[in-house]
Amino acid sequence: MKMDNKMGKMLKQVQKMQDQMSVVQEELGKEVVEASSGGGMVTAKANGHGEIVSLSISKDVVDPDDVEMLEDLVLSAVKESLRLSRELAEKRMGSLTGGLGIPGLF
């Protein structure tokens, strides 16, 4: 009987953690991180799911004779916003798992 009680408690804890993770996942979709490059000339925003939600480019940085520079600035801002998005998700999910290091759970 003691083993069944322990198993029942453990299953309840797992269910509670799954419910909390669902809430956090929903919240992450609403949270937005921002990164810029070129002194703010290019800005990328991503949500907590790692999706780019907006990209803005200042007219001052658009030079038809130097498209490569603009490409580099856009790529840099996008990469940084995605890095910040992953960091945010890991932080939020890590607070639930208590740093257990469970594979597949950030």
C-alpha cells in the first residue's frame, strides 16, 4: 500500500508540473524580447516560442550600394533576438523543473 501511495503522489506532482508547463508555454507566446544591431538601425523582436514577430529597419541604413551590410545587420539582430528568446524560455521552464536537467525540457 505504501508504494501505491507514493506512486499516486508522484503522479499528482507530475500532472501539476505538466499543467504549470502548459501555462508557462502559453505565457511565453505572449512575451517578446528585442535585439538590435547597427546602433538601433535594425531591430528584431521574437516571442518566447522563438518566432520572429517583427523586424524594423531604419531608412538611414538602406544603401543600394551596400546590401551586404544591411543583410549582416538584419542577421545579427535576428540571431540575437532568437538567442534571447531561448534564454527566456529556458529560464521560465527551468524554474518549473528545478534544474533537473530532464532531456527535452529545455
